[in-house]
Amino acid sequence: MPFVTVGKENSGNIEIYYEDQGQGKPVILIHGWPLSGASWEKQVPVLVEAGYRVITYDRRGFGKSSQPLTGYDYDTLAADLNALIVKLDLREVALFGFSMGGGEVARYVGKYGSERINKAGFISAVTPFLLKTADNPEGVDKSLFDGFQKSCREDRFAFIAGFLQLFYNVKQLKGTLISDDAVHASFNVAAAASPKATHDCIASWLTDFREDLKQFDIPTLVIHGLADQTAPFEATGERVPEFVKNAKLIAIEGAPHGLTWTHAERFNRELLSFLGE
């Protein structure tokens, strides 16, 4: 299996697992919490068939990557992404991040610039700044995220199970756009993740990406569901164009957080259209 080494913890290497498929211009897809690169299964074949080289990877602590006790801040996560891009010597990359993965996209461009990136996208992303503060009244109270971490410490599996119900809006979409089997598959991936990573990444969602976004000088796509119960549209996707000049915003009526699965056909169509522009 392909890995890139991004550091060491005691006697072992910290390795990031990735998959590199297809030929053509490179597209990197970054998954959300608490899943893995496998969550892009409805996008990878479509992109490969359309003539793109598609790279997915598992964030440290998740999927098949190493599970170190540290590094769940966005500076480190962006450095992991950079190590992958440098190892594969990728140029003219289209870089897309789902949910938490949007943070890697923002911090990567903010820290490393757009020399290797020619397009970017935020999908159900946590950007620009989730935390409610005096200068960010549109944000969410920190107590909510403190509660998430407390629940994660007390019973990680029960917390994940409940979270996935909101992730896919199961109550509203079950039997039409989401099945119990798909939710169970996501649970299995999440349950296998590092408990420390699962807990610590919650705090990273409150990172302020506003200055990172102001540095974007490339075509940028924002896709968000209007029924997102996890990263509410009004606090996230709707606000990205305030900071990214000429960002293209697409709001999908009735779509939940996990719209890459529930609304895959619409999402894939918008993604391919943007890539072809």
C-alpha cells in the first residue's frame, strides 16, 4: 500500500496512506471527520472516467494512516498534505476538502500558497470560522463543541452513532437518499479511528481560517447543503465568498452535511462542471 512518511513518534514512523488512480490533471479529495478517504467512493470512479488523476488520502489518526497521539491541529494537517503533494510532485492540482477537510484546503493555501494549486473547493466545510466570538457573531457557541468532546470521552461509539444520524439527516432521508447500511458502513470506519484523533479534531474545527481565505487567488467552488445540521450553511458555506474573491457558491436545497453520498449525482455534476471551466 502507498504511504508517505510525515514524521516519527517514538520508535515508529507516522505514515499517511493514500490512493492514486487514473491519468490526467490531478484532483486531491480530502475527507471529513470521522471518516476516511474511502468516503469518496461515489466521486472517484466518475472523476477517473472523466479523465482525471484522483488522489485520496486518510488524515492522520483515521483510516489506514498512522494513529499518533499528536498533530491534530491544522498547521500539522496542512504539512501532511504538503508532504503528499511534494512526494508525488503534483502541479496544477484541483484541491477539494469536505467538512473538516475544508480546513486543510484553507490552511494549505494560506501557508504554502497556490503555486501547485490551480483550483480549490469547499464542500460542507467548516470554513471560514465556526466559533462564535465578538468579531464573529455568526459562529456557534463553544459549549456545543465542549459537549461533543465530553460525549466522545464518555462513550465514543454512542456519540459517533448519534452524530451520523445528523450527518446524513437520516430521520428525513432514510429509505430515499440514505440507507441504514450506508450509515453502518460509515460507523465502522469511524469506530476504527484513533480515539485521540476523534476527540482532538473536534477542537480543531474552531480554527479561524479567515486570513487564509483572503489569500486565495484561484477559482474556488463552495458547495453546501441548505439542510446541513452539522456545519450550518449560514455559519459556513454562505460566508466563504465574503473572504474568497469570486468564489462560486452552490447551495443545494434539502441536502444534509453528507451530501457527497446522499446527493452524489448533483454534486458530481457540479464538480465536473467546475473542473471543466
